[in-house]
Amino acid sequence: MEFALASRLVYQRTGIEEFTDDKVLDVRIQALMKKMTMEIDPDLAKLGFIGTAPVRIRIKTKSGVVCLASDLAKGNPEKPLSESDRKAKFSSCVSPIAGSETAARWWNELSTLELLSPNQLSLLGAL
């Protein structure tokens, strides 16, 4: 969690591209992580772990304290990603391995699976 927060502050994002040795070991990231502590909020702990737990973040800065709260993380079933967010996430995961053109083609093909008839789907299984 410390890395995810530090990555968001330094790189403005925490995606698969940030989980590399170079970025994790970046001195700015390491310095921020050392300044972080994690505690369980007693009020949220009463809810128990439900798999999609809400979060509360308190940041102490030199000029004061900022509190941030979120009911659920984006991407949970109760707070799903938008179509464009899902496409961007798919592309960021697949493109480094398969290339951006292949990732785009696969996204388009996978996006139409629900339109296929049972016979068409069974043909895919034979491939």
C-alpha cells in the first residue's frame, strides 16, 4: 500500500508500468514509503473484511492534516470501471507483451464475445 500511494504521488498513477524494479527503487518512492505508517481505523474495523472495504487516509503535511475518504476502490463490482477505463487497463497489461496493435485487436474481439451464438462459441473452443 505504501508503494501504491507513493507511486500515485510521484508518477501520478499506479499502474502495471510502475511495478518495475527501477520505479520501486526510485529514491523518491523509497523516501516517501519510509514516511508512511498504516493503521486500521477502529470504526472501519467494525465493518469486518468484506472484500471491498472502504478506506480512510489521513495525510500529515507541514502545513496541516488532510483527510481523504473513499467508500470503495474504483473497479469493485459495486463501483465498476467505465468501458474506457477497462480498455485502458487491458491495453496497459497486454501491450507490453503482445504489442499495441494486437492488444487493440484482442480487445475488439473479446468485446464482441457476448454477441456470439452458442455455435460460434463452441467453434472458438475447438481452436
